[in-house]
Amino acid sequence: MPYMYMLECSDGSFYTGSTWDLEKRFFEHQAGLGANHTRKRLPVKLVYYECFDRVEDAFRREKQVQGWSRRKKQALIEKNKEKLVEFSRNYTQYGRATGFDKQS
């Protein structure tokens, strides 16, 4: 079964990935056989995961979450839907241009 997962590293940073076998991948990270990011920040702790029917969906979700701010990731981990909505609104409202101004 495909998974999207988040690890908290020893320095407090988050690593987001996707895999077919979550248990195996977690132990690979712990053994220093995972991504460079986790290899340099051991030990790691599994703090969140989601299950998917298709690996493409897990990978798409991984890329989506990787683009999020730290506080939005924390809201996801804490399952705080109100904060997720708030941080999404703030990003859309203040963080990204929604169009171009045309000058005549």
C-alpha cells in the first residue's frame, strides 16, 4: 500500500516522503540509508502518514506537503483543521500573487 509520510528529525526539521512499505522505509531512514536530509539528522521519528490506493496519489501528496510552511505541516501533524484552513487562506491572500496588473 502506498504512503505519504512525515518524519521529524533530531534537529526539529521535517522530512516528507512517499513509499510502498512504510515500516521498511522508516527503518532505512533510522539506519542512515534514507535521504541525505535524514541521514545527517538522526534519529528520526514518524510523526504523520496517509495511506493511498495509488502510488501516484501518494507522490502527488508528498510534493504538495513539501511545499507547505513549517506551521502548516505542524497543523497537519496535529490534525488541526482550523489552523490548516487559516494557514491556507493566509498563503493565498498574502503569500502569492494571483494575477498580473496590466498597464496601458
